[in-house]
Amino acid sequence: MKRYILEVRYLKVLMTLLEDSSKNIQIAAFNIFKVFVANPSKPREVKMILAKNHEKLLELFHNLSAGKGNNAFELQRSAVVLDTQIGAEDEQFEVEKELIIKEIDKISRRSNLDP
């Protein structure tokens, strides 16, 4: 995973998946994307891409919620998982999303992107 999050090409793939029409794919992409953002040793290229795309990313994240669409997977999941657990997952998702938004904001405000 350490080598994966150093590769700009994978970051670009995830950023594309964040715009997918499937809510499930968006959330799965976000869960991997946040590792790129949370990495304390982000390569300069990753920082540059995050800074360059920060407005679009922030817009995507403000519109992203943990509530998934009504597909077969979600219906099965709802039948198995208690509502309180789903609520806790949604709350955790929102906390993580806010942390990622703050980190992207911080990166974009830095004028010097050197590591």
C-alpha cells in the first residue's frame, strides 16, 4: 500500500472514480483516496495534483454521503446490519470526509509545495 499511494497514476484513477455515477463506487474510491491525502509523506506530484484539483474535490466531497443507493447489495446489507451500526458508519464517514476536506484545503493554501 505504501508504494501504491506514492503513484500519481493511481491517484488520478481514484479521482475519476469519485465522479462515477454509482454511489458505491464513489464511496469505495473515497475510502482509498483518503489514504493518499492522509499520507504524511506525500510526494510533491501528489500534493500538486491535490492542490490543482482542490475546488473540484471539495465540491465532490460536499455532495458525497455515506448513504448508498437502493441496489441489491445495499438491501442485503441493510437486512444484515443493524440500523445503529449503519448510523455509526455514516457518522465515521462524515468525520473522515471533513478531515480530508481540511487536509486538501491546507495543501491548496500552501504556496510552497516542497516536501
